[in-house]
Amino acid sequence: MAQKPSTPKGTRDFLPAEVAKRNYIFDTIRSSFETYGFSPIETPSFELSSTLMGKYGDEGDRLIFKILRSGNYLFEKKGINLPDDIESYTKKSFDQLSSDEKKELNKLTNDISSKALRYDLTVPFARFVVQHQNELAFPFKRYQIQPVWRADRPQKGRYQEFYQCDVDVVGSDSLLYEVDFVLIFDEVLSNLNIPDFTIKINNRKILSGIAEVCGEEDKIIAITVAIDKLDKIGVEGVVKELKTKEISESALEKIMPLFEITGSTAERLGQMKTYLQSSEIGLKGIEELKFVLNQAAELGVDPNIVEFDVTLARGLNYYTGAIFEVKANGVNIGSICGGGRYDDLTGVFGMKGVSGVGISFGADRIYDVLEELDLFPSTVDNRLDVLFVNFGEMEQVHCLKAVKDLRAAGISSEVYPTSAKMQKQMKYANARGVKNVAYLGANEIEEGIIKLKNMDSGEQLSVGIQELIDTLK
């Protein structure tokens, strides 16, 4: 029995029309990146596991696709000690394993898999910077548009393979780059004609200040991971998760007022300044945010689309300053962009004291937003401009010469490959969505003209080759 063709869950094929729309998104994003002075790079689709693991927190690490060593490595068990009760491991979730079982399982994973598909573009970029530091000029500004993979549960707007469009700066702690990123968010999404979006912003220093005020400085990661889920699980769910992380009752009492902060961004920042009055690092985060927001407003960004959100934490270990997240309002798709400052990320690869900041556009989610809101321009398509009907070998020669001239003028065109019945050729033209059908038979050749039929309007013209080019351009 023939195998049923299918793609793995969380992945998709893209038809020509879909690729044209995706390229429209990529080209729009790329244009803004280059306008702001960023240069392109590329990194491999997979990295050493040691490069990726431990950079995203426990939750992120579990979503990294591991690559099994090639050949018969596993079966030969080169020094690998499989636990006697390995089957019992597969019947539990990772959280249910004991500490010793987790260590044993991690060791086994490392033994049989030394490489992994990249989870994002930021950590590979940090590795790239350290590895090529002597070839780069700092501050180094790069953009990167490539796919990433996450072993997440597939659902609407969430895929296991998807593209990220990243732009980063390393080698400067200037807040001017954060301002630039707010401008880039605004420019790209406006150029894509997304009518209503919100740029949410927070600062990790504010989150550190919260932990300090609560007396739980050593549990900053647990606190930020929990409050980042507020919009998904609500206050009750956040409190429940914080309790499982052994956050004290007194700390919980101090955290609760954060969920009641309301008003404009300026009013929220004022309330946070009062809340963090005893925390030096928290107040520094407030001042950094004010600078970015004020500068962006001075440069024309509508203050109403930039919102301070104290619950924005993005549970990643490496953010140390500004945190960004962008949502398209009125569409149930989740965040479409994100990013932040990661002052010490390159330090894990031996390059200390290098500050970095970057943002990422989720091209797949942006595609879904544009599709749902019917925002793709009508000019975005991959339709063939001209299809020449094939009347026979003699006519075909003249058609090929005309096609050559059209292609030289940047007009997509082709000749139907055989002199099939007219009905079959027109059926192909309709199925292909051809814009125009050209007729160049014996009579047209003798008269020195080409008959052209617009397949959308039905209008017909008789023109010479140059007039045809002028008409279609």
C-alpha cells in the first residue's frame, strides 16, 4: 500500500501564492532593517547542544529539538549506560522525575545527542559574535531571517518550525538602540498596514526591583516566569504557581498590588516608582524606560501604541534591561514580535562585558494576522504576466523570441509547452491564474502583431512587441 503523504505536526508546506505573501513580509522587514544600518548574517540550522542548553530556562530547554547521533551509535552504545528501568522514565513527565532521575536522563540525552536544532537566533548570534570577534567592528549591528524549531504543542499561531526575523546590536549599552527598535516596530508594522497594534515594554531591572522589595532576590526567575503568564492563567493561577515555587506569604502580599496597577503608561510608571522607592535597581529601570518612551515620542511614535506592562517578563534567563513584546489588537494570535537587552549573554562563551540588545519579528504570526484581516495588497501574487498559446513548431519559434524580449523587460512570461488543444491550454491558464494570454499564430506573425487577452477583464488588444512591453510595464 502506498504511503500516505503528510508533514510532521507543527510544520507546513507553502504553495506559490503563500510564498509570494511571505516574501512580501520578509522584504518589508528587510528593507527597514537595512535602512537602519543593519547587515545580514546567517548561522547553521543546528548548533552544538552545549551552545543552546541552559540559555532559555528549564521550560525553554525542554522545547529544544535534539538530534540523535548518526549511524548505529545508539545501538553500539559506545560507553552509554542505559538505566535498567528506562521504560519507567518514559511513563513520567520531566517534572515527575526525581532529582537523580533527571540527572541520569540528562546524561543519557547528552550521550546520544551532541547537536540540536536552533531554538532561536539570539543565542547562535552570541556564539557567532564571540567566534568572529576579531573580524567584526563594534558596535556590531546584524539582522538575520532564518527558521527556528521548538518542540512545542502545535496550535493556532504556534508552530514547531517557523521563521524569525531578528535584528541585534552588540558592543554598546546605549539606550538609543532601544529607541531605534521602538521606531522599527512602528515602521515595519505600519508598512505592513496592520491597523492596530500595541508595543508593550518593561525592564528587567524593574522586575529585579520587585523581587528585592519582596525580599526574594534569589527567586527572580521563578517570579518573572510566573507573572509573565498573567494573561494566560489569571491572578489566581499566577499565585498558585508562585506558591509551588515556595515564594513566601509575605512576598505574595507585596506582589499582589502589582496586578492592580492601571491608568496610562505615565500613570503606571508613577505608581511603580512609588512601589520601588526602596530599590535602587528598580528605580534605574524606571528611568531607562522613561528615556526610551520620551525619545520615541519625540521622534514621532504615537505614545498611545507604546504601553508599559509590569507583568511583561518573557521567561527567558538572559534579559537584563528593556523587554519588548508586540501584539496585534483584535486578533487572537498572541505576540507577533519581542525582544530585549541581554548584557551578559556573550559571557557564557567567554566574552565578558559586552552589552547586547535585539528584537525579533515572528513572520509566521504576522502572516496569520495579515491573512485574517485581509491586509495583503492585491499586487502581492506570483501570477504569470503572459502565457503564449502554442499553435505549432513554426509559431513556437516566434513565441520564444517574444518571450525573450518580455523577460528582458522584467515581465514574467512563458510558452505553453505543446501545441495541445486550445481548451486544454486555456484550462491551464485559468488554473495557473495567468494575467494575460497572448496569441501569436500564422496570421499574427504575418501582420507583425500579438493579440493579447486580459484574463481578468476579458479586454483584448492587438499590439506590436514594444507596445506590448509598454502596456504590461
